[in-house]
Amino acid sequence: MFDLIKKTMLTGVGLAVMTRDKIEELAKELTEKGKISEKEGKELIDDLLKKSEQARKDLETKVEDMVRSALEKIDVATKEDIARLEEKIRHLEQKQAPENKTG
């Protein structure tokens, strides 16, 4: 079962990194060998390009989720946390500025 999951994941990663040139090269090779017709080759290119783009997006989303999850586990400040603190500091500095001028 693990091997099946591993192969499926590797296939998804492989598809995600396939470039247009590689896809066209594969379709051309299959067409030249008579494995598929020219029309089927064009359909294959279109289909693989769509699947490749979707696999790329899915992989990117999964990686982002994994990184976000890892960062949450190690309790690292996010950009939003830092921005919130910067805003508080700005607010406190503005409150304190008039006091410094009179004193």
C-alpha cells in the first residue's frame, strides 16, 4: 500500500515538473512510433499540459501547507504577528511623543 502511495505521489511530482517541451517531445515520439495518431498526440499534449499545471498548483499548495504546519509547531512569529507588534509600537511611540516634548 505504501508503495502505491509513493508511486502516486512521485507521478504527481513528475507530472508537476514536466515542461511543455518534454510533453511535446513525448507526444512526438509516440506519434512517430505509430503508438498514437497525430490528433491523439495533440490531445495528449493538451491533456498533459492541463494536468501538469494542476499538479504543479496542487504540489505548491501541499508544500505551503506543510511549511505552515511546521512553522506553527515550532511557534515562529508570522508576518502578521510582526506587523501587529510594529503597529502597537508605532501607537505607543505616538502616545509617548507629546509627553517627551513637554518634559
